[in-house]
Amino acid sequence: MDKHGIRTRITEGKKEIFDPVRCRYIACTPEEIVRQTYLLYLIHQLHVPKIAVAVEKQIIYNHLVRRYDIVVFSKGKCLLIAECKAPSVELSEDTLSQIAAYNSVMQAKYIVLFNGRQELICKKTDNLYLPCEKLPVYSQWTSEQVNK
């Protein structure tokens, strides 16, 4: 386990990283390290219950099968969708378009782009997504949902 709580192992000469949501080891790629770092941040810092998180699930967008990185739910509603990229991938209009497409299906309260170096967070206010500095803890997300 490293200083961030990430568990890794070597199997048949290949490095793997443990996913606490899927409860299994995954091939350790730069993007996967970013995804697991963000998952641990959500779980340990923002107190998101693992049961409320889905990782790398399929959605249908424009008759095409796509896979989102991280989604957080509460009571069947999507509160957050996060798209993780390798540190070498700049956050750009292309990455924003990708998460916007996924979100047209998911309708999350928060959308996040994260590449391990930069984080872009937007919060839905009325019918607009506006940038915000940081995510609140999970209990605040769920209380916002109740108060809507």
C-alpha cells in the first residue's frame, strides 16, 4: 500500500491496482492510477459510501455503447459523474465534450474532469453547469438533493 492507500501487486510480471468499489485488482495503467486516486478521495475525504459508487459501467449515448469512469448515486439519482484521464492528457474541450455527452444521459448534479494534475468541477444550478472550486462532502450532496 502506498502513502495514498493504493494497493498494488505484481501478477505474472504485470502490475495491478486494487479497486475498492469493484473489489478486485485491475491492470495498473496511468489512467487507472488517476481513477483509483479519485475513488479513494471520494471515499475517504468526502465520505462517499462505496455502495453509492459505480465504476466503469456502460451507458448508451446516441445509440453507441460508452463507459463512464465514476458515478455517485443517492436514492437512484445521479449526483456526480467523473471522467478520469491519464496525467499526460490535458483537460480540454474534447474531454469536456465527452463528459457532457455522458451527462446528457446521467443528468448529474456535479461533473468532474480529473487527470491527477488538474481538476475541473462544475455544479448544476438551474439549467446551467457552473464551475465550482471544490466538492462538498457527500452528506451535503444528498441534503441538496432533498431540498430541491
